Amino acid sequence: MAPLTTSTGPAPTADGQLTFADLESAGDDFTDRSLFDTTLVVVDLETTGGSPTEDRITEIGAVKIRGGEILGEFATLVDPGCPIPPQIVTLTGITELMVSDAPRIGEVLHSFVEFARGSILVAHNARFDMGFLRQNAMRLGIDWPFTTSLCTVTMARRILSRDEAPSVRLSALADLFDVSTRPTHRALDDARATVEVFHRLLERVGNQGVGTLRELTAYLPRGNPRLRAKRSMARDLPARPGVYLFRGPSDEVLYVGTAVDLRRRVLSYFTGSDPRRRIGEMVNLATRVDHVECAHGLEAGVRELRLLAAHRPAYNRRSTQPHRGWWVVLTGERFPRLKVSRTPSDDALGPIGNRTTATTIADMIAQASGLRSCTTRLGSATHHWCKSEAAGGPRIGGCHAASDRPLTLPDYLPRVTAVRDLMIGAHDDLLDVMTDRLTRLADAQMFESAARQRDRVSTTIDTLARCQRLAALCGIAELVVARPDQARGWELAVIRHGRLASAGVARRGVSPMPVVAGLSAAAETVVAGPGPLLGAPAEEAALLYRWITEPGARIVSTTEPLGLPAGCAERRLAWSQTAHAAREAPRRAG
């Protein structure tokens, strides 16, 4: 399937367009060129997610305009080379079947660059679209001639008042301006809608003396002189992967971030284009930027997590407490029960970010297994007896192990075994009990209760699957994985008990095995700790797991096999994803 390119107007001028980065070196004649005479390409992407480094493009749509006329359109699906999450399929309507015979991004990006060459790029939320396009161009070694872009989100925030436009989402602006093409979360439709929004925004500032590229760029928010003066902080940074640390007046760490190109990323903070107020405040406070150069992106990501945990910077909002979370723990009592705790035991499930969610999962498992939910101290008791309704107990809110007669240890312990088996993935019979209850509620037309049960079951499955995946990785004493890099060499990682112990690169033409041997010999010693993850931070283990399971990764050596247990919850993720889509459907319809 080749990209669809149509031409509906006169051809662009042969001399081409300069980007904003070229304006200073161009003559006044060009910088004063009317926007009416400037060729622009409005572009929109659909992707598998929000991360330019981890997610992939599934569709590109673009419209070339000049003088209020459409010169041409570009539209194509893109084979992302990876599964499309169900929630993205629901949002965009783009299925894996639709992209199965579509071209890969390498072919498409070459075509798009030629289509848009010599034009100024425009996008709604340009940071998102340009981030994906630049990242893919860099990954594929494609020359990216567009050094800047216009963003209709930035324009809308500058031109429209909060009262007139409380939201600057594309759909909200399309409603505000009553455009003819409505956004549909499909690339070409959204690009066409953005063209109309862009023209309407320009109409608003035409009577304010904004008619040229120079005037528009001067009108939009720009970096103040104080920010521009701080660009020297990035002067000595390498164009390599790594982690950067902004430090304040007392040498405190204000902010930690990661980049595939340290110099370019840090320089972007001094443009004033970041809409986050706290980031602008942070950059104003910063007095210097430190950096840690890394072998590749994985090492940078891990070091970022560790530095965030060590410094807890005031201007970072995530990952500053890697061991903070809630665990569903099987107690060591004579008649064990499930409790929610900050500290994991060997029989535990987590970590879970929210205590309420952890309590819900514990209740779901206890209800399905018949494990007691009462907190009675039984000590050395020979039996447990919370009376059922038939025996005179409460009708609502009673213990999940309530019975007509006392339960002895031989009666009770099989329930404990079933819970342990569920946690480690030996059996998932209890999930059948949960889904059977959902079916009964639906059959009884108790639809609200069925929806609550559906959501709780899907949350339980997701948590079990995540914990079992990470536990499988953390249980391996040493795992060495290689992935091909863009320069046809190998990125290497030595992982011990769910932590990155060493990282390096075998350049093209260099035998990788001696490099692996050196990395393994010099790797950090990791002592296994308590809990299912053996003390590894869950975020770091999850980052490593994603990296080693992406296409192209190869296991070089391992002390134990990497695999999931036969009864793992991973088998039920398709059910869970369907449940998530069902929950989101009414919200989207509303």
C-alpha cells in the first residue's frame, strides 16, 4: 500500500521555504514574506501510544496549503511492527488487519519528507507529532530538514481567551469555529480540521498587525532573554544518550530527565516553548546542568529512575519513591488472610499504586477463594467460625469464610493454597470463579453490579499479570540481552534479579562476546531481597522487561529460563482489554 498523495492546486515555488531556524541568515525580504505566500504542511499522526521512543506511528495525514488553497494531500496507514493496544483501536478505528499490508515507517517517512520539503510544518500539539517524526527519522538515519514547526495549540492559547476557549483540544476548537471537517482521530481528517482551525486563528490576528512569518513568530510566546542567556549551560553536553540534572543555587537537584541526545534536549528548555509553568520556573532557578552519559537509552532510563529516587527533585512529579506502593499480602497466621501492606512478603501481589485498588483486589481474591476477611486474632485456635446467614450470621458484610459449621485447618488450608497458586501463576481457577459471578449478575440483569464486577476482575487480572511478569524476570540471577542499534552494532544489558547491573555497546565490526564477558565481569553485585520481586524496584524491572521483550532483542545468556508460569494471568489479558474498552465506551459516547 503506497502513500496517497494528491495535488489539487499549483505547484510550490522552486526556491522552497526556509525554516524558522534559517530566518536570521535569510534576508529581510524572506522574513517579511506574507503568510499568504508561504507554503505550509499541516500534519497529523495516529500512534500506538504517547511515547515517541516506545510507541509507533500507525497513520500519517498531511495537507499542503498556500494562499488559502490546498496544494496537495498525503495520507497513508503505517505498519507499526507491533500490536495496537485495544484502547487505541477503539479510539482510532485502526486495526492490526488494516495495517497488515501497509508500508513500514521507513518507506513512508522518506515519502513524507519529499512531500513536505521546503515547507513550514504545522500541527495541533506539535510537540507530540514532531517528537514522533524526529524520533523515527533519527532511528532510521533519515535526514530531517525541518528544524521547527508551528503549533495550533500554542497559537490558540495565545490568541483565544480562557472564557472563549476553556479547552484547546482539536475537537473543542473545531466546535468553536464550526469547521466543515470534524476531527475523527484519523490522521487526514484531523489534518484537514487543523487547516481550518489554523486559518481561523490567523483571521483573529490579521487586524493586529500579524501578516508575515516574522510578525507571527514575534506574536507567539518566545523565550525571554534570561532563558536564552542560559543556553551556555548546554554548551559542553554531548550529543549522546544520557541523563541530565538541573541544579539550583544551593547545588540542589531541581529536575532530572533522560534524553537520546543530551545537548539537543537540554537546549530545548531555553526556548520558552514548554507550556508547563513549573518547568519555566525550574529553568529560571537553574544555575548549571550536570549529566551522566550512558551507553544507550535503556541505561539512561534506569539511571534516571535511580537519580529520581536518590534526589527526589522538587520539579519532577513521578518515580521519586520507587519502593512506595501497596501489596496484597497473605499473612502468616494459623488461618491466613489477605491484608494490604506497604511491605511485601514472599506471598504477596503488587506493588499497587492506590490503597483502595489494593483493598479491592484483596477482597476479590478473598471472596473467590473463601479466605477469611475478618480480623479476629485466632492465635493457636483449632478452628475458624464466622457464622453464615443460615447459621445466624449477618446477611451483608460478613466474613468471606462464613460457614454453617466451624472450619478446621484441613477445611481451610486448600483455600490458602488456591490463593498462593493464583499469585504465582500455578493455577488461575479463582479467576474463573470471578468471571462466573460476573456472568450470573449479567444473566440476572443486574447490569450495574455486573459492570462493577467486570472492572474489578480486569483490575485483578492486570495486577496479577504485571506482578507475574516482573517476578519471572527478577527470579533470574543473571540475564544478558542484546538488541541491534541504529549503527548496526549491539546494545548490551546485564540484568541481575530485575536490576540493570551493567550496560554497554558492541560497535559494528566488533565481536560482541568479548564485550559481553567484560560487562558481566564488571557488573554490579545484586543481592536478592524479600518479596516476589526480590527487592527490585518495580519501575526499573518493568522498564527492563519492556526492553528485553521488544522485537529484535536476543538472549545472549541466562542462569535460568525466562518464562511465565502455565497458569499466569497473562493468558487473560485479552479479556481484560475487552473489559477496559467496554468501560471506556460510554465515556467516549458522552
